[in-house]
Amino acid sequence: MTGERKPVGVVLVSHSRQVAESVAHMALGLAGGGAAVPVVPAGGTGDGGLGTSSELITEAARRADRGAGVAVLADLGSAVLTVRTLLAEEEELPRDTRLVDAPFVEGAVAAVVTASAGADLDAVAAAATEAYGYRKL
């Protein structure tokens, strides 16, 4: 056994498939050569429209789960509500799945960079949440 820590997975829930995929691509690119982090977009509806899909979110969380927890970031109100509903149902999402209160883009980048450094779920969630403090001026 190598003692290597399993990575925290990250799920990006957006009303738009293209937005979720683009933010995932950007976050992975900015994370550089760190540990392989499973970042899975869950955007839009099952038929490709705008909205959220509990089925896509559940599938994404299961794909992202490597046993170290899954951080879920959501873009807007109903996406948040859908994730909260899935968490309340307890058996829909993998154990140790957490909805993170963070800005979508900045939080995703912070979460993926932190996860790629081998951090645990608490640290990944904290880094994403701290992104609220990023100032542009």
C-alpha cells in the first residue's frame, strides 16, 4: 500500500451544460500538474436544455467519488435547491458529499487547486468558500 491519499471529487452544477463544462475545464487547467482530481460537470437538463437535473447531479457525484468526499458547487437558486433535496434524501448521493457555499467560478478553481494538492474535504470546502473574499480592486 502506497499510503497515497485519495482525492476529493468536485461536482459543478450549473443551469447550463456548457457553463459547467467550461468551468470544469478552466479549473483543471489552472490546477496545473497536481494530483488527478475528478471534476465532473452536471449542467442543464437531461435533454440538453437549461435547468437542473437530479439524475445528472447524482450521476456526476458518483463519478467524482473516490472515497475522500465530494464537494458540490452550484451556480443559482434552483441548482442549490436540487442539491439540498438530494442531500436530504441521504441515499441519492455518495457518503461525504457536501454542498459548498461558494462563488461558482472562483470557488471551483479554489476547490480544484486545493484538492489537487491532496487536501481533505474540509480544506477543499474552506478554500472554495474563502473565494467570496477575492477582491478585484
